[in-house]
Amino acid sequence: MSYLRNCWYVACMSSELADGPLARTILDEKLVLFRGENGEAAILQDRCPHRFVRLSSGKVAGDAIECPYHGLRFDGAGKCVHQPFEEGEPAPHNRVRSWPVVEKGGLVWLWAGEAESADPALIPASFDLLDDPELKTVHGYLRIAGNYQLINDNLLDLSHVDFIHPAARLPEGYETYRNKVEQRGDQVIHWLWKPGSTPNFIQAALRDSTSVKADVFSHLEWNAPALMMLRTGLQDPGEPEGSDLNLPSAQILTPETETSTHYFWTVSRERKKDDTSIDELYVKALTHIFSTQDGPMVEQAQEAMGEEIDLFAHHPVILSSDAAAVRARRILQKLIREEQGHSSPAPGKIAAA
């Protein structure tokens, strides 16, 4: 499968590296992620160059990872820094591939393309709020057995909410909503307004007003390949947007393989930041919603599509509610074609650093 390469993908949550090396497949490549004693995260190919065993089954030793078979150690750049039983410096080819890494917003990001182009500023500015000390941010992770673009489609089209999310459904119904799709360069924004609606149970737990009704909004910003910031909130009818409640939420998809995806999400809030019961509510509710409702729909679609993962090759019926998702797919296709016109890494492999 062709992936967009010169961009940032989330490899893991920062908290996932607390207990030693982490094995993870990303863009069809088996990787090992670890944090050295210096506190820096590193990502290497999960294969020792000596006898090809998994480095992820070894341990962190100082700022390096130690192979469990013969004790060779490799630093964050993939260089062998220790080889028992051998005198002198390790051979130049005694190394493993590494990838540029940046840590931002409680997430470890991997640059999948040419190392010299790995600019942290290319992470969309909207994700800066994940480091905002005035906000409390909760992180979550799921693995979905479906192509990442199918999940893109799901998140960019909220018309399904009334049908598969009964607990989040507003009694007023989707037909009362207003929405607009806007394209700004290679970015897609789906604006959704729900005037005079009944807040859902998560919103009701945090809002200040005692009014039964509210003007609710859900605006989703999509950036290639699958980096989304969902801004939800509400206010009393007729008041300025977000004047009562703002709940920004990152929705980030990283392909594991062409038919499976790492789904990372966050939800941030500016009130009741010390209330751990709210954290637990988010994790329980959002994990339940996607693992038992959205996820199965994506996985059914993937099963039906079989080996042909290009949605358009199946000649699907296109509805008006698909406008944002279709635009995102077209933009991603264009970016991949443009990138491959300049350089074409081997299909299914991350370009080596």
C-alpha cells in the first residue's frame, strides 16, 4: 500500500514507554520504541542485525536497548554502542535503522519520510493545545481492524451518530443540525451546529448553565494523512460560541497495516481538572463508543472490501453527508501522487533515516 511519507505519525502515547521497550507495527514496519535513561524516546527497526531477533524482547540499558540474544546494545540513532566478547569499535554496518522522533502533547511522533525533512513545525498548530498547562488532557488508544481511511470517513461524517450512538444521540435529531464543509488548501474543515439541542451526558457533566437546552457545536479540522482536531462545546441559546463549554479532542490515526489502524484520541477540558471521575468517564465512555459501535462498523466495511482497499474502486453510493470524507480522500491521493513523483520508497516500507 502507498502511504504518505513526509509527514508525522503518532507512534505511541508517552505513557506507553514507562515500562520498557514497546513493540509496534507502523506502516507495515515492525518497530521497537523505548525511552533511554536520558529521557529521550527513540524508534528503531525491531530486528537485531546479528541474528535478527526482536530488540523489543530485550531491555533498556542506559540510553540504549540491549538485544536479549547476545547483549548487543543500540542507541537511539541505531548505532551499536556495546558488543560483548568483541574488541575494538563495532563495524559501521553493525547498526539498525532509526527514525526521527519528537515528543509533543503527551504523544511520541515518528517522521516516516526523509530524515532531513523532519520538521516538528509540520505538526498542525492546532495540536499545540495538548501542551497547554491550563487544560487537563486525557489520552486513550484503540486498535481497529480496518484501514485508516475508513476511520477517517467515520470521523468526518457525523450523520451516523443518531443511529449507532444511542447514548450520545440528541433527541432533536440530525435533521435539525446545520453543517458546512470547507477546504483550505490541503486541509478540510467540517463545521456542524446543533442549535437548541439537549446536551449529551458528557457535556451535561461539565457545563455551568442549568438551562435544559443549548446551542451545541462540533467542528472537525482534518490534516493529511489522518490528523484531526475535533472542537466540541456549547453555550446557552443565542450566546457566543463556546461561552459555556469547550472540549477540544484530538483524533489521530496511524496505519498499522493496510487493514489495521492505531487510533489515538485525547479530550481536553478547562474546568474540573482535578476531578479524576471525569477522566474515568471519558476513558470508559469513549472506549466503549468506539470499540462497540464505530469500530465494528469500520471492521465490517473492511471485511466486505477484502483485499481492494481503495473505496472508490468499489463504486460506493455517495451521499451529501460524505462531502468532507470524499474531499479528504482526494487530497490524500493527490499528496501521495505528488510525493511519489519526486521519490518512491519501496511500497509498504518506511524510508530509512
